[in-house]
Amino acid sequence: MKKLSHTDEQGKANMVDVGHKPDQVRTATAEGFIKLGEETLALIRDNQMKKGDVLTISEIAGIMGGKKTSELIPLCHPLVITKLDVKAEITGSGIKISSLARCTGKTGIEMEALTAVSVALLTVYDMCKAADKNMEIGRIRLIEKTKEDL
């Protein structure tokens, strides 16, 4: 079995030392989905939700959440994020959230992309919970991650 990078010789949690790694441009994209009822989607489309503009607020919340990833996920390194973009789009039976995260550094940025999607989806849930008791969050996944030498 492959050795886990976030455990020490005794199997205890350990933050990986990335100091020896070269700086690279790192990019990650992620997405997720929240299933909503037709009436709820109509309210969102018409910007009639009592808490405000669901799509815009969820996008901003996703950006804010992605920036806080190292404070939420214990072994994540704090990163200097150069780009964090979150898009919320009504599709079919719900809202698809997509994110793009980029940094120049020594470790990946996929957790920031995934956290951005997750926080945006939770924001949609919070803003719609009074109108829809059957929402389902799911299909949160990493789409791609890349790294390029400087």
C-alpha cells in the first residue's frame, strides 16, 4: 500500500513539509450540484428569494470559503491564491456550481477549489431552506488539477 503523505512514522497526522519543492503555477477546477424543486428554481430565476440574489451571493460565498480553506481543513497549507472564480448556473433540476482556483506555490490548490464549491452549495441551501425542504447537495468533485513550471 502507498504511504500516506499526511501521516508520520507512528501513523499520526502530520503536515507535509513542501519547503523543498519548486514554485509552480497550480490550477484546479471543481464542481458540484444542488437539486431544487421547480418552485424554488422559479423564485431564484425571478430573484424573488427573501434572502436575496441566490446565484450572486453563493458565488461570493464560494470565493470567501475557498480563501479560508487552510483554516477549515487542518493539514492544508495556507496559499497565496492568485485567482478564485466561482460560477452558479441554473441547469435542469437545480444549480451547478463550478470553481477555478489558481496559485503560484509549492503545493496544490484542489482543496481550495473543492471548498469553494462546497461553501457555495451550502449557501444556496441556506438561502432556500425556507422554500424547499427536499434539497439535495451532491456530485462535488475535482474536475482537473494542473501544475506548470515557472
